[in-house]
Amino acid sequence: MNSSTNKTVFSKRSLAIITGLAIVMMAISGGYALGYAFPTLFTPDQGNELKDNVLNNLGMYQTMVIGILITLVLDLVVSYGLYAFFVDDDRKLSLAAGLLRFIYTLIFGVATFYLAQTLMEEEPSNQTVYRNFELFEAIWFGGLVLFGVHLIVTGILMNLHRRIPKVLGYLTLVAGVAYIIIHLARLADLNPQYVKVVETILTLPMVLGELGLAIWLWVKGGKKGD
């Protein structure tokens, strides 16, 4: 498909830089909020100590929610950026990839509402705090299954693109399958130890696929001949 038939607000090089930068920034904000703060504040076995843990670390809880909100905004940027960058490779697949990520972001936003709800209450009960954490996880995990489908479509687009190294496309495909397997297992409440083992094994392609795309977009994407 000729690039002249698909006009976007930004040049292809600008799209690549913005999208790559957004993915990297999202890894930082999401890494803090969901990789550090969330597991520090919430573990299912805390019982009646959960509320005290949140109240004693209220600053961390607030920055966690802010970090998630930043991640949501960046996800919207990436949704459009990936669609616009890959539209010349396959219009239908690029639209599907963008829409899947956009819908995932909406689901993620709904899940985040429950975390924010805890901050809105003057004296939340332990039961309320626990329920909001669990609702966030359940909705978010469901969204991450959809995110896995998005990554599979993105991996296909990466392999269709003539300049992206094929290894990055295949890593993204594996990452998509990994997201689906891991979060379906969590939704099904399978043995968390087994899920953790599978997640540990699949973490490398999950990280390398998307961050590899981000770095490639940042360094080479949209340059002359792309």
C-alpha cells in the first residue's frame, strides 16, 4: 500500500520516535507502579493488615495510581502510533492492532478506577481495600489477555515490515502468546507457583519483544527508505 494514500498528522519518522519513546516511558511508569508499588502494597495473604499497610504507605499508593494513569495516557499514544506507523504495511491489521490496544487501555482504565476509589474514601475498611485490589486485578488480567492478542497482531505487522529485524517480530509473537497463557491461568485461579514459573520462563521474550520494537523505532524507524 502506497504511503501517499495514508496521511497522518506526523511524519513517519516523528511517529516512530514518539511511539518508541512512549513505550520506553511506559515501561518506566508501569514498572514502578505495577512492578514495585503494587506488589509491595498488596499480597493476598495480608488479611486484616492490608488496610494498615496501605494507610502506612499512602504516599506510595498515591504515586502508584499516578504512575498507572501516566501509563494509560502513554498506552493511548502507542495505540495510535502503532496504527499510523504500520498502516502502509497492512491497513486492516494495523487498525486491528491499534483498536485492540485502545480497548485494552479502556479496560485498564476501568480497573484503575477501583484503586482510585480507595483514595476517595475517608475511612476505607479492610474489606473495601481488599475488594478494590481484587477487582483491579481481575479486570486488568482480563484486559491483558486482549493485550496478548494485540501483541500477536503487532508481531505479524513487524514481520511484514521490510526493515524490522524478524527476530523482534517473533519475540513479540511469543510475548503475545505468553500474555494470553499467563493471564488466562491467573483468571482461572490456577496454582500461583506454577503460574510464577511459567511467567519467569516467558519474561525474557515479553520484555525483549516490546522494548526491542521501541528501541528500533527510536533509532531507525521511519528513516529514508522505510
